[in-house]
Amino acid sequence: MKTFDPTPSRKKSQKPPPNYRSRRVQVRLLLLVSMLMLVLVLMQKAANPKMWYWVWGGGQPIFSDGIFSDQPPLDTRLPDDALQNPGHRPNSRSAAAPKKKPNANQDSPPGAIPENAVQDDDATRIELDAWQTVLDSLDADETRLLWAVLKSTRDDQTPNLGQEPVWTSLVGKLSSGWREYLDDAAAALEKMGEGIEPEEKAGWLALLETTRHRWQSQDLPAFETLQSDVKPTASQLAVFVRVQNRLDRIALAQVEDDTVLWRKEFPAMFRMWEQLQAASLDELEARRSDSPSFLSLFRQPEDYRGKLVTVRGFAHQGYRLDAPANYVGIKEYTVLWVRPVGGINAPMVVYCLELPPGFPPVKHKVRDGGVSELNETVSFTGYFLKRWAYLAQDGSRTAPLLLAKEPRWTPNVSPLDARQPPSAFSGVLIVLGTAAGSILIALGVYLQSRWRSAQQREYEASGERIASGLSLLEQADPPPTIEESLRRLSRGSDE
């Protein structure tokens, strides 16, 4: 008799599920999880620039401002006593001290800040030295009045000073200061005796007389004209342009790096503010001379002083301050601390006259008693003033100081370039998280396989029980057929 097999048939091509209780399968699973962890760790390590130093021969190049460099690391610190004992004080230069020589030899157009050029001729150096001596004799109010009057002539406005005592006194000071300088210079040449060649001495005396004649016949009459209501002539306006050029260059020469902002540096700052006020942002960007990196501004401040430059970065902090008394009508300005693009961990400082519409509000440091925390992507086109000294938490440091009209602002942009690389602690967290996730995945696969194996075993056991019952039935005696039953009944009736 044919035996019935209740076990479900299986295709020969179907492989049975792996036995996760087998040591061989467990080792394979462990190797796969380890390889996944290794790939994630290598990805995190590959993002560190130090891992690629072998490309440069195994050294440690400096990654700064977005490029690799062989320069030493940037150190913005100053000596501890630098701010308490600076090398220079405002108006501290004596008559015998050598004067810093401005470095441009041509008059700039009206309203322009003179830029660096070649060495001046002797006549220009005499004029610059004379104006420097005269300016040293003026107080702050007189200096501010002189700059204000020159600005009014550039704005095509008659100052209408009339017989004001302050202006009359200032013109008298200018006249006496020039006369004393030229007389002292001529007397110094006469006293030199045999220390100078006669031809050279005669040349210097001739230059002094030429300078004296120009002052008395051109410059002084132009200033005296402003005491009346008469509009200056074209030649007198040209005199004011030349004088403003000399004063601009002297003002820039007064700026010192690695110090706080001194009062003697205010004229240069006010003059730059005047230029920023008079131009639109598009005009300033069209006139800019360069887009230097942070390192260029920090290490070469004299090359960029007074020049229009464009910088980019992320504003992290800001506050407003009242402006010092000035002739350009500026009441307050905003100070923004900016982290430059490229990963440099040092700030730039920007003095802004305005903020764009929609820019986050900035507190007044004195009236509001604090500063505003920011996180804004910005770019500035403005004048570079100096490498400015400030007091940080770890001592005195320096930063490039720029004067700008307003920032170009890109709202709601996360400063990814300014973030610091992941720390060692974050790397450990990544590894531990990956390991924990891999273990949970392996545990889930293992538990699921055990559940499926238990179902399969139960199904196979039920088939075996059915087969066992059928085999017992086969072993038992089969029931009699109808013919045998009838024969048994007939046999029983006969008996």
C-alpha cells in the first residue's frame, strides 16, 4: 500500500534560511558589522586635513584662509603691557623727532583718499612737513573746524563764516604757524655752515622761498576769502583740493598699528566716513582696489591702509556706539565682529554706518547694556584703517579694523565654512553610536530568525505526528470486507 507523506514538498532551488545559532554564520555577521563600522570611521578621519599631510612630504603645512601655507601659525596676541605702555601717544611727537613721511607724489581728485605711490619731491615734502607742524599746534576743536570748512568747499557750499572769532583766530594760527616753520627752516640751513654744500644750501633756500611765496600769494588768500560771503574762485577751490590732499596723507601717516584707536587717528577715520556717506554701495564696490585675505590685511596693514577693499565672513556679535564729535554729522555707528571665510579662528572688526533692512536688531552697548549675538553671512566693501588692538579674555590681541557703509547681507544662511572641525569627543560618539546601531540590527535579525525557525520546527513536528498516526493505522488489522461479513453471518446461522 502507498504511504502518504504529509510533509510539504519543497523546491530543490530554495535554500533554507541560515542558522544564526551556527558559529560560522555568527562570525560572518560580526565581520560585516565590523566592516561597516570601519568604513564610517575612515570617512570621519578622511575629513581631517591632517590625514593628508603625507601628500606634502610628511610635514605639517598650515591650513589658513582656505589654502595650505608653509608660514608659521597666526598669533594675534600682543605683549601683556602693550595697551598700558604703547610706544606712541596722541600728539606726543616732539619737534626734533623724525616725522613719518607720507608716500604719494600726486594730488588726488576731489573727495578721494590718497593711496600709496612713489617718493615725493623736495617741494612736496616741505609742504607736508609745514602742514604737519601747523596741525600739531591746533587743538581738537580747531582741527575739526578746519576739516569742516574744507568739506563745505568740496560740497560747493559757502561756509559763510563772516567775522566769526573762531575762524579768524584759526586763520591767524595758520598764517603764524607757516611763517614760523619757514623762518625756522631757513635759520637751520644758515646755521649748518660747512655741513652742507653751497649749491645744495642754495637749492633748499630757493625751495623755501618758493613755498613761502605760494602760501602767501595763493593758499592764505584762499582761506581769508572764506571770511566773506564771496564764493571761492576756481583757482581757490584748487588750493583747497591740494590742501585737503596734504591733510589726508598726514592723517593716514598718524595711524598706528597694534594700538587702540587714538584721538589723533580720528581725522583719518572721519575722512573715510565722509567718503562712505557720499557714495552708494554699488559705487564703492566698483571703486574697490582688492579683495584681500585675512592674512594679507593682518600681516600687511601698511599696504592696504586707506584703500577700499572687500571682505567676507560671518557676523557673530554686534553692538552700537555713539560716534565721537565729528564734522560729517555721524551720530552713532555699529561695531560688528566678523569671522572671516576660510576657517581662520580670529575675528575682523568692522565699523558700519548703516545696517540693511531686515537685519537683526543690534543693541546699544551703553544704553542697552549689552551686545547682540548674531549668526549672519555678510560681506563688506570699505576702507581698511589699521590693525587694531583690543582686550580679549586671554590678554591683548589685534584684529584688522575696517570702516564700511553697510554690509551686503545674505539672510538665513548657515555658516558651514566657519564651523570648527569635529572634536575627538564627537568622533568617539560617532563610533559608539555606529557600534550600538550595528548591535541592535544584528540582535533584531537574530531574534527574527529564531522566531521563524521555531515556526518551521513546529510545522515539521505536526507533519511527523500525522505520519506516525498513519503508520499505526497501517499496522492495525484492516476491517472485513462485505463478502467476508456475509460469509461470517452465514456460518453463524448454520451452527
